[in-house]
Amino acid sequence: MPLVDVVNIKNEKVGQIELPDQIYDVEIRPHLVHEVVTAQLHSRRAGTACTKTRGELAYSNRKPYRQKKTGRARAGTRRSPLWRGGGTIFGPKPRDFSWRPPSQVRRQALKVVLTSKLRENELVVLDALAMDEIKTKVFKGHMDSLGLKKALVVTPAVEPTVELSARNLPDIKVLRVGGLNCYDLLRHDKLVLLRDSLPGIEERLLK
């Protein structure tokens, strides 16, 4: 089982903790991560692009000009896709781009990313992160003392003071255990796990 140092908010070592092999020491399978991240990005698409077909245009049914003796091509309606302002052929319509990989695939992809973070020394286990008031400056000072510039902080439950203190920092994101996902893990250089959040991660991924 991997043995990881536990540090306090001043970046001082205060102990060690063993992490389960089933989560933090699995086979690296990039195709699983690719599938899950692609699904996440597809789910974020609005899918609101819309064009009108010739049957949806509010034009008169009158024939634009007579059939013969004009020297022009025949035309029966202004709605024709060949005309400027006419309908669109095979244009986009509102649709749902989202799709959801199987739960086993999602869990395994998370394990792969967590294993990768640990092997590349990008995982930090923090003893505690308690804040008495909402202060972005104080929170940034904590991150600076840990040497973190672009990091994802995972908390065990709702931490209003921590979450609100971090929301104005563009490179720092605070997530609860239930919201841990591959995309945010890969977007940030460092992963900060509060010690109290480790049991929640194990409960979620060792089903």
C-alpha cells in the first residue's frame, strides 16, 4: 500500500497514511479516462443550435414570378434552399449531446487518474483546512505556504467558508468528495485531499 506524508497548513509533516492499492495503485488505462472526459465535455454542450427548414419559414405561398418567358430558372416558392433567405438543408436542430459511460468505467477512470497523480508526486494529503471566516486573502496565503498555484482541493462535505474563500481564485477549485471527477483532476496540476475526505473517496470507489 502506498505510504504518503500528511502535512499541515504550514507544509510541515505531521504524519503518514497508507492509501489502498485498489484506488491509488491500479493499471494506467488512458482509454478509460478519454472516454469519461469526452462524455463530460459532451454533457456540457448546450445543443441549442437551430435552423429553419423550408417548411418552417413564414413566407407567402405565391409563386415569385411566372413559369415561362422570363429567361430565369423556374421557381415555385421563396422558401427554396437555393434562394437567399430560403430554408436550410440538413441544418442543425436542438439536440442532447450527453451520454453516460457505465458506472464501473467511471469509477475505474477515477482510480487511474488518482494513481497517476500519486505516481507523479502531484497528490498532497492535508491534515485540516479550517477557516473561521470567508477570506480569499487568507485562503490564498494557505495555498502559497503549501506551494500550490493551480490545485484542486477535495473536502469531505460542505465547507462554506473554504468554498466561498476560493471562488475568486481562477486556478484553485474546491470540490466535495461527491463531485470528484476526471476532468477537474486533469485540469489542475496538484490534487489536495483533506485527510477526512479519504474515507469518502474509498466508500465511493470501492463499491
